Amino acid sequence: MAILGIDVGGTGMKGALVDTETGELLSERFRLDTPKKRDPEGMAQCFNEIVKHFDYKGPIGAGFPTIIKNGVCGSQGNLHKSWKGLNVSEVFSQETGLPVIVVNDADAAGYATMQYGVGQGEMGLVIMITIGTGIGSGAFFNGQLIPNVELGQIPYKKYKRIEEWASASAKERDGLSLEQWAERFNKFLKITDLLVAPDLIILGGGLSKEWDSYEHLIDSPVHIKPAALRNNAGIVGAAAAALTVL
Ligand code: BGC
């Protein structure tokens, strides 16, 4: 079944039609910049532009970069503070006139990877880490999602959240080389291991596209696999979420 999946990020919003049986993209990706204010009104309009681009009528699955419980935003994340407490499904449904099922973006990316990608059949505790504007995490125990696990929110030194120090946007903000950024990311991986001792970490998000260029710099206590779906996992998982209650 072809479902429109939209990955809502702090920097960009990306959509594509997805074959939910195979997890393959059935269209080109269409991407728009997230409005700088990251507010509900602007983001809902941007979301609708993506839907209009595909001239799509049907249920939409969306990954959203905050805690999401029953469609409601449970944390501000890297977005405008007015999102907190809003029903994101309703905000997007009202704007598009279509049903929108919303889940956390890293949970969506992880779901796609477990269902269609390198996570298939992986048992024990598997954590999907997405490296983008923030650091997202999707946790799966014996294939079952534990929703809204937020490893990017761990406080670190003067930072309220370690993602402010080790994400892709921190790399850009601080003008870090890959070597310098990898040192920070290695620290994040060590803390993750100390806290939840995963059996496997799967890397996704924007920076996972460049895995080949920094794999040799990563020093992880846990085995790491890059998500083969790379940065499309968020879109694919979001589309799958429209059909499955994650
Ligand atoms: C949010 C997470 C989200 C991650 C990646 C963090 O700021 O707290 O919910 O998954 O960013 O977008």
C-alpha cells in the first residue's frame, strides 16, 4: 500500500510515498526547509506544502522530533515552546484535511530499520540513534518498541542536553572537523552504554550518510551498524506508523 510518510525535522521536512509492504520509496523525496521559528502555524503550513506536492489523499504517517504520546507533543525538543501539550496529529490534520498519525521521529526511523532494514531479526536491546539537529533514540527490546526513550536529553557538563554538544547541528555550530565531532560522539556512545547497555546500536539521521568517512574514528563499546536506509528511515517508518500502532 502506498502511504505518504513525512519526517518532520528541526531543519528540514522530507516526504515520499512509501510501499509499506517492502519499505521502498515509490517516489522521489521532496524536502522543504523547516520555518526558522519552528512554530506550529508555520510548520503546519510547510507540512501541507509537502502533502500538496504529492497531490495525495489518504492517511499520512509523520515522524515528529519530540516526545509523542497519543499524538500529543510531550516535550519542546528543539522546536518552539508552544508545541508542548499540543495535539500534533490534530494540528496537521486540520491543515491538510487528511488523517495524520504522528510518532516520535527516532522511533519511526528505528521501526523502519527493524522492519525492513539492518535491524531485522535483531534480538536483545537495539537502539537506533539519529544524528541530526538533535540526537534521537529509538529503543527496541526483542523487536518490540519501547517508545520515547530520549538519550539525547542526558545532561552533560554545562549543557542541559548532550545533544546540544554532540549532534550534527553542534558540529556545524562549533565548526568541528569530523575528528573533533567523533570524539564528542564517542563520549555519547560510552554514556549510552553505561546507562542502558545496548546489544546493538544502529545509526541513522543526516550524519549517518557520511558513515564511511568517519567509521574509523568511532570508538564504541557497543557494536554499531549504519542504517542501510540511511536518512530515509524516518520517512519509511513514519509511513509504516500510519498503518501500525507502534
Ligand atoms: C528530541 C527527540 C528527537 C530528537 C531528534 C530531540 O531534541 O528530544 O524526541 O527524537 O531530537 O529529532
